[in-house]
Amino acid sequence: SDVCSSDLHLDGIGRLLSYRRKHGESELLELTYIGVVAYAESFFKDHFASILNIYPRAIAALRRNGRDVTVDLSDVVELDEPIHARCGFLLAEKLDFGSPKSVNSLYQHLLTVTPFSKDNAKEYDEVLARRNLLVHHGGIYTSRFLKTMPSAAERKFADSLSVRRFMVYNAAALVNDIAFNTLTATKTRLTDELGTDVSPIQLEGLRMLDWDNEDGSVRTSKLRSAATRWLEIDQDPE
């Protein structure tokens, strides 16, 4: 499921960060930071698709809200399963899940749920800004980036972003927290929408949306604690 995949990705990043390296430390941290954002976007897209696969009638709600729900028939005929089992993925792959604003709009149209609160949308926008700086500018500070971070004193086009472990853990904790809350809210709404007329396949789909291994809030707490520990280590003059 998309939830299990998100768990595995964040666990993998945690294992990478648990090692100290004498060489390539900065490159590793940059890649893990970029990875957190990539896995976040993947979660929102795949979870959105999963909801549509479980409840295809939700496509009508997207259409009523002005979304383009057309798909290429050549893609449909290549499916090796009934279209109801994969229609969500065909539709989701053409939608934009790259920002809190776009994610909130899509989920609002789908199930009247908004994954990002005002505060965590602001925090995630800052995570995105750092990720984009790394991907598109090699981490070198640009005028546009520094305007989004008014407290920064770095020089434009000269200094570069230094990714630290606590930054990666904080980003992972934020992503995990939003993903868990999104899962909880959407599953509740989806269960209400399905009502009592639920097929065995839909029940199995709902079961697969359960958070695996441990409660999401527990995982978030662990990630935040790790961020605090590494922040203290980074600030240690030794």
C-alpha cells in the first residue's frame, strides 16, 4: 500500500542517517533531504490514486469541481486488471501534487479534506524551497530563495546551503505527521462515503490504508527527538 511504501522510505532514510561518514557526508545529507520531499509527493499522489481505486465514484466529485478527469484510452487498454482497480493511478499521474496549495485543493475536491494546515503548509513550503535550491541550483543561494528566508545572511550566488542531519529529521517528521493525519482523515471520510453498501474488494482496500507497524504520531515523535539530538550535536563546539 502507499502507507507501507512511505514507512519503508522514511525508515530507509533513517538508516542512512544513522551512520557517520568521513567522506561524502554533505552529499548524503543533500540526497536524503531531496528524498524526503520525493517520498512526500509520492505519498500524496499514490494515496489519492488509492482512494479513487477504492471509490471510483469520487471521480464525479472531481469533475464537478472543474478537474479534467479524461484519460488516454491507449493507456486504459494496456492495463492488465479491470480499470476500476487502476483508474486512480491513470488519473493521479496527470495531476500536480508538488505543493501544499495544490495538494489541499485536490483532496478538498476529492473528499473535502485538506492535508495541510496553515502552519505545516508554511513549514513544508520552506522544505520545498531548500529542496528546489539543491536540485536546481546545486544549493547555491539565489535571490529568489533568500527572499523566502529573510533571516538568512548568506551571500547571493556565492554561499551555499549546508544540509544538517537535524534538518533532514525535521523534514521527515513533518512529512510523516502530515501523511498520518491525511490517512486518518481520508479513511474516515471514505468510510462515510461508502456507507453500508461496501464490496469485499472495497473493504480490503480500506484495510490496506491502515498505518503499518506503529502509530503515526509515535513515529513523528521519534523523528522529532532525533532532530533535537542532532541539533544539539551540531551545536556542540567540540
